[in-house]
Amino acid sequence: VTEVRIIPLVGIPEIREGDDLATYLVDASREHKLTDEDIVVVAHKVVSKSEGRVTKSVDRQEVAISESSRILRKMNDLLISETRHGLVCANAGVDASNSPPGTLVLLPVDPDLSARRLRSRIRHLAGVEPGVVITDTFGRAWRLGQTNVAVGVAGLDPFVDYRGATDPYGNELRATQICVADELASAAELVMGKTRRVCAALVRGGALPRASGAATQIVRPIDEDLFR
Amino acid sequence: VTEVRIIPLVGIPEIREGDDLATYLVDASREHKLTDEDIVVVAHKVVSKSEGRVTKSVDRQEVAISESSRILRKMNDLLISETRHGLVCANAGVDASNSPPGTLVLLPVDPDLSARRLRSRIRHLAGVEPGVVITDTFGRAWRLGQTNVAVGVAGLDPFVDYRGATDPYGNELRATQICVADELASAAELVMGKTRRVCAALVRGGALPRASGAATQIVRPIDEDLFR
């Protein structure tokens, strides 16, 4: 078991529509010599901005409702809903912070596709194919505070699966499927912060193999959901 | 912004009731020269075992119900309940894995107290006072897979609070309170795994200052809870 390093990717400028985000990620990774074994974690905010997923509006709730496929709870200015991606979060991920006044940043239309495109572009530019995780900051039903979770994934299985594995006593394991994609997102937040202007990080050493996988796999199907 | 290192603490033997867990943590940290700035993350399993929170039973559901203060959902062999600590999780944290057949490991009676004791004992043994986070592996309402969260905290604020902070545009931030304690727990899981027999990790470089704080602060009060 070796250590895991969470390396902030610094020096990425303010991102605008049409910007080649992968170029900035590769430039910021250069001194760290990006490898296939690394995982590049990037905040959805800059992905959305590069894709033009910014809308001119000051009415966040109206925009959040239009981005939702199902409303779970609505209380004053807080909306808990399900996005078209199946993500359950506050205000459908619509966010005014780190965006010019009068504008709102939306989630990417297809964050898994965004992750796959970033990965493909990184391969083109750098000749290596790290895993890619796109994050957002979500609250939780029963716990205060927010943590970063994976909303887009490319090049890795979002889960490490222990089903059928046994402990040294021969017992089956209780925790059967660890959502490492969300753990990578949370780990990366430790260097990204909210006011440090760090929008991406490199996770190195997790021994998570490259594989096909998508963040949509993390969405709990509605018929297995006890709380929707 | 500097990198964060997640260092596995290896060589800790099977823990039994009455064992001085802090001694093993300090021994395992020795080559890394533990400092006040570090955070020691440890799986509740070994804390519970050292405290004798192991019960002889094979009926996990019966034990889980006795460990619960409120039942949220019950489906076949799955119980979602609130523990006496206010933690909402499956089977009240009662776990048969990594425990001798015929026994079940419970959560510590007061995991924050356990964390404070471990911290105090580490100070006694090593002369430094790192933060301490005790973890368990929880599922989530709307997302598949489990992640590690903080059930006990000592020496750090479980949240980084951005309330009142603004972004470079002068907007207030949407994510106001990041639960770094849970993010530390999740980050540590990346080196702890389930079958690797690594029950603890050192998180170094997070720039999270020592402060008073407890995992009970993370429990969402029932009157602010939309999903209980």
C-alpha cells in the first residue's frame, strides 16, 4: 500500500466559452509528468464555462426548476430536485458563484461525455490517458455541510467492488461497493477549496486501474430508492 | 496551495479489547514524523474493538434495532435507522465483517470522546497533537456505493465555513460549509480499502488548523431535516 498524493493544478486562468480546458490542465500538470495511472479531477464550473453552459439570469430558482426533471422538496429559496442526469442536489446544480453578476452556471449537459472528451483531448495533447473525474459540491440528506462528489467520470470504474470478497475470518464484507469516484472528488476538494481559485487536482497513487465507467452508474435507480 | 498526502499507516496488528490503539498509531507513524499539523484518520472498527464494543450475536438486525433511536426504513435485511449518536446509516453501524464469527462490532458509545482520548494519548506518547478523525463506511440516499465519513472528530473543526465569503466577482458562495471531516474520511479510504488490512492513515498538508470540534456537529438537526 503506497501513499496517495493530491496535487493542486495551479495557474489555470478564468475559463470562457470555447476555451480548450484540456490544454490548461495539461500545462498545469506538466511539472508533475502526468501518467496513465493519474486521475485528473476538475470542478464542473470550469467545464461548464468552457462549454458555454452559462445563462443570463438572476432568477436562480426559475432556472433550477427548468433544469430539473423532478422536484423533491421546495422550501423558501431552497429547491431539492433531481436533474435530468438523475442527480439529486440543491438548485439543480445552478450556481451564481464564481460567475459574472447576472449570470448563472449550469451543470454540463452530459458530464460523462464532457469527461470523456477531456480525457481524449488530454491524450491528444500529452500522449497519456489519465482517469478524469468532474466534480460538483452537494449537500446530504442527514448530514450538515457539503462535500464534493463525482458528476462526470471517464477512464475509471466509479466503484471498487467487494461483492463476494471475504475478510480474514471468512465473513462477507458489509461495505460491498465503495464509490471511489466520490472519494476522489472529496479528496481533491481538500486542495481545491472555494476561494483558492484552484479548479483542478491530480490524484496520484490510488492504484485505481483505467477502465470504462461513468458517473451515471452512481445514480441510484428510483425503484431502489427509499427516500425519493 | 500545497499538495495533500494520504499516507497509509501499516503494521497495526489485530486489535483486541483493552489494547492501547494510540501506541500502535504512534509506532506506525514514527517513520513519517507525526506533527501537530497532521490528521490521523482511523477506522472505527479498531477503535470499537479496543473499547470492547463487540457483542456475541449472529442476529445483526436485532442488535441494530437495539442500537437505534429511530427507524427510518426497514426492507428485508436492510435497516436504515438513526443511531443514538444521530447518525443515519444502514444497520446502525453494526457490522460482522473483520470480526470473529459469531460476533458483531458496534460503533463506539461516544466516538467524539474516543477521538479526544486517542488524541490525548497520542500527545502523551509522541508529544504532538494531530487532529483525529474516526470513520465509518456509510451509504447515501440517492447515490449508489458507500463512502467513508467521520463519526468521531477531535482537534479540528469538521467544517470549513465560507459563510459571508465572496468570490472574485463579489458573489456570495453557494457552497457555504464544506464538511472537510467527511472529505478527510473519504480521502483516507483511498489507502485503507477493505481487504488491505490498513485501518488508519495520516493526512498531511491540508492546512486545516487545530481547533475544537466534534462529529456530532455534522448531524443535521431533525427540525432542519427534509428527509427524515
